[in-house]
Amino acid sequence: MSDSALLARGYDSGGPAPLLILACGALGREIAALIRANGWTHARLHCLPAILHNHPDRIVPAAAAALDAIPHERAILAYADCGTGGALARLCAERGIDMLPGAHCYAFYEGVEAFGAGDMRAFYVTDFLVRQFDAFVARPLGLDRHPHLADDYFAGYERLIYQAQTDDPVLTAQARRIAARFGWAFERRLTGYGALATLG
């Protein structure tokens, strides 16, 4: 399934399974790849639309509804806090399920403690956000219609850090173009899947 389909209607790998991985759609491709690579036949992946990140108040109700609707013996929430102000952690505590650590779901690619150290003026992207930059950043912020607004939105940023899950020269070139578009320095870190690899 394409990223655009994940964005539009979420994604479900189908069938009941002992382990439900309820994930942000921004992580769907990576988690699906790990399920295939590791033979996690006991796991079922269900992704909520990644665009919920633009409306964090909607994440908890959507997660709760999915947990209620999808049969499972055990669940893992493949989200970090992601702007919910601790509400996701409270949901997980109530349901007795684990979730990813950190403030948002990109932190675990490098490790929560290491993430952001000395990089407060860096804009982070992953494979997903490189592919979907226009859909998740440029258009929602109106930069496609008013490019001059970038000076206000991104005044504090000096560089783009690309946390690469895969060694893909096409995505690297796209990330470089994003950095150049805003006059940022470019840095690529091949992080792989980080803590996602421990979900199964």
C-alpha cells in the first residue's frame, strides 16, 4: 500500500493476531518491513492516519477506538507522546499496554536520550517525512501558496537532519533539496529502525 493510501485511510494488515501493533501511519512502512523481515507472524499491524500528527487532540480518541474495535490478546502502541500532553501515556496505563518512549516518534530512531542533544536549531525528517514533505509540511502551512511564510515558520532553524531508515540515494537527494529550499545545512544520519526493531 502506498504512503498516500496510508495517509488517506490508515492501514491494517488484517486478521486477528496475539499482538496488535497500533501505529502512527508515519511508521507503517517501517513496521511492515520489520514484520516481514523478522517473520513476526504473531503480529497484526494497524496504522492510524499519519495526518493526525497535525491534530494531536484527535490521536487518543482514534487510538482508543481502534483498541476497542480490533481483536487482540496484547497490544503495543507505536506512538510516542506526539503532542498529546501525556494523554496517550494515560490511555496506555489504563489499558495496560506499552508505548514508545519520548516526546515524539522520531526520537527513538537515534535513542531518546541522544535525540536532539545540541540540535535545537535542526529540523528533523525521516524517510516518511522526506516522501511526504509537501503533504505534511508545505501544504498544511500554506507554503505552496505563500512561500515567503517560511521565513516566519522556520526562522530558528539552521540545518536539516535526515534520519534515514534506509540507504536510499533517491530519498537522500530529496532531503538535500528540502534543505536547499530553506537555505539549511544538510546532515544525513543512517539510523535504521532504532527501537522499532524491538516491537515484535
